[in-house]
Amino acid sequence: MKRLFLMRHGKAEDGYNKTDFERDLLPKGIKKSKKIARFLQEKNVKPDCILVSMSQRTIRTAQVVKDILLLNENLIEEEKSLYLASSRAILDTIYAVDDTVQDLLIIGHNPGISSVASYLSNTDIDWMPTSAVVGLEFDLLHWNEIVEAPAKLIFYTTTKDL
């Protein structure tokens, strides 16, 4: 059994005088990411691995989640290929995950993260707002079989839902 959690980064600053890559979370983004992390805590989500885009806003979102869930820092892995990744690139990243990982959290960007959530859940998740999270469960042993196994949608939650 594998569980996949897909989360969009928290609300980021506009980025005046910064590149898109350097944009950090706004205080509102930190607050909403904490809200979602507390939701994950209530659902007993304890990822074995957190894969994040190398952008500042996704790294910061991962740190917020890690702190609330009391996870070890070494569970966060920065993946350059996840920066503004297409759904295909996100799926390729999932296929490469070590099969010893049972619970995987990916924190990324739209439109890719929403597309993958929609595709794997067979649900119309058009555009995940910032800090939204989707939980999926798969009856499989290998991550590279994820598109072949039907997913069970555990939850789709936004901060407005909480």
C-alpha cells in the first residue's frame, strides 16, 4: 500500500526585485500552510519522504509542514525537476521514488500539481489553491506502477475547508 500526498506551495510574495525562483512565502502563506499541516497531523500523515521543487516558496512550505508534523529535516529532498514541472515530469519523479517509501509528500506548483492530482484521482481538481492538499491511496508495491493502479481519494482539502 502506497500513499501519495500532493500539496501546492503556500501563498508567495509578488517577487518585486526577486526572481520567481527566489519568491518566499507571505505571512498569510505560512499561516495557511500551518493550517494544512495541522490537518495532515490530525489525519496521522507521516511522510517517509518529502520531495519539493527547489524554489524558495516550496522549500519554505515543506519546512512549515515538517515542523508541525515533527519530522526529521533529512526527509526533505529538493528536486530541480519539480520547479514549475509538467504533470509528466511529476509522474517521472514519482516513478523514480524508492519502493521502501510508503508515504510520499510532493510539494509543487500549478498547473502540474493540480493536473497530476486530477489525473491520478480521476477527479476534477481543476486548480488547487495555494496550500491545498490531496491525499491518495494505491494498492501497489512499486511507485513506477502508480498510473496502472486505481487510486482511492482519501481527501482533497483547502484552507477554506478547515
